[in-house]
Amino acid sequence: MSCIVIGAGGHGRVVLDILRAAGLHVVVGFVDSNAKTHGHRVDGCEVFGDMSCIERLKREHGVKSAVVAIGDNGVRRSFAEAAESAGLTLLNAIHPSANIAENATLGRNVVIAAGALVCAHCQIGDSSILNTGCIVDHESMIGTAVHVCPGARLAGRVTVESGAFVGIGSTVIQSLRIGYESVVGAGAVVTENVEPMTTVVGVPARTIESLATEEEARSWLRPMLAARSATTPVSTP
Ligand SMILES: CC(C)(COP(=O)(O)OP(=O)(O)OC[C@H]1O[C@@H](n2cnc3c(N)ncnc32)[C@H](O)[C@@H]1OP(=O)(O)O)[C@@H](O)C(=O)NCCC(=O)NCCS
């Protein structure tokens, strides 16, 4: 199936490499909202224009699907919604060297980079990135638009709520909950639950910033892992 990559930055290059390695789809080119990139080639693929050129790409190049490759969690989620509204099917980009348990479930627009491990019964929400060499151990639940950075390690039964960022090389011990839109700093070792909208760093991790009001913290949003977000079987690319 012919597809485009939305986002021609660093993460876009990674996603293009994954799609080429997987060999399941023909990548027609990139779409990017930065006009400076338009007309240029990124790793051999043309950047056609912004989202307004999708209709033309559907018509002239038979584009039917897309992967949104934008690092910022919130922006990635918004562009995924826009791509679906424009009539594109959201694909998953899974590197052939990633190891994913047969009974894990993946949403849509999920990127799983080289060497990542996703163990038994994990659920991965829409538009999440499991980056190079990360480990998501058994029965962990990853919400919508989460980024688990390269080399991060989640022990069993960890929940990462929507929009959270788990920094490079960090570790989260078993059964903890990382609150929505929180940030785990590079190299942190998380030994307690992290409140929503909170940044933690260090070993053991300590809070350096919290944007959640007490009221928000009392009514934590739960990740949308049921139904739509995590019901696509792994075998469906
Ligand atoms: C956690 C993070 C987001 C904080 O960024 P920030 O809000 O700009 O924070 P600052 O740089 O102002 O640092 C605030 C304090 O936390 C400390 N700190 C920041 N990041 C830290 C980390 N990863 N580990 C330990 N301490 C850290 C700083 O030394 C500083 O301490 P001080 O107040 O005693 O001087 C950032 O440092 C980080 O780790 N980002 C993750 C990057 C990553 O994983 N990239 C991968 C992309 S694929």
C-alpha cells in the first residue's frame, strides 16, 4: 500500500528507515508543515508540502495511508487525527528487529523501532513510540501518544498514561503508574508512582516540577487502552 510519512524531521527519518526495512509499504514521500522543507528530499524521499497536499497525493500517487512521525506527543496526536479526517489509514511502523509478543496488542500509528522488546500481554495505545532498544515488559499498558525513549526499561505491569514521555535510558520498576503528560528524565530510576503532568529525574527519581492542580491529580485520567486504542492484533501492519 502506498503511504506517506507525516513529519520530515529526525523522527521522520527513523520512521522512513523502519518502513523501508519492513518492506510492507511503498513510501511515496513526506508531508511537513515547515515550508522550508518543501521540494527538498529527505533520505531520497520528496517533501511534497503541508497537509493540504494530501488530496493531490491520494489522486496522483494513490496514497491511502500514513504514519505520523512527529516527536512531540501532543502534536503527533493532533496530526494523527487530521490524517484520519483526510481519509488516510494510519499504519504501524515496526522494525523487523523489534520483538513483539504474539499476544501483545497494538493501536494505530504505533512506531516500534529497532531492537525494541514488547513482552507478553502488553497493550500499546494509538500514536505511541517505542523507541530504539527499549523494553516494555509483561502486562504493561501504554496509553495514547506516549514516547518510550531509546533504551528505557519498563518492568512488568507498568502503566504509562497518555501523553507521557519516558526519557532515554530510564527505568521504571514493576506495577507503577506514570501519570498522563508526565516526563521521566533521562537515566531516572522511578520507584514510586508519578503524578500527572509532573517531571521526575534522578536515582531514585524525585519531582522537579508539577503542573497538575490538586483537583486534577485527584481525578487522574485513565489511559484509553480499551476498545479503539489497543485492539489491533500485532499481525496487522
Ligand atoms: C528531565 C528534563 C526534561 C528536564 O529538563 P528541564 O525542565 O529543562 O530541566 P533543567 O535542565 O532546568 O534541570 C532542572 C534540574 O534537574 C536536573 N536534571 C535535569 N535533567 C536531569 C536528569 N535527566 N537526571 C538528573 N538530573 C536532571 C538539573 O541538573 C537541574 O538540577 P538543579 O536544579 O539542581 O540545577 C531533561 O533534562 C531530560 O532528561 N530530558 C530527557 C531527554 C531524552 O530522554 N531525550 C531522548 C529523546 S529520543
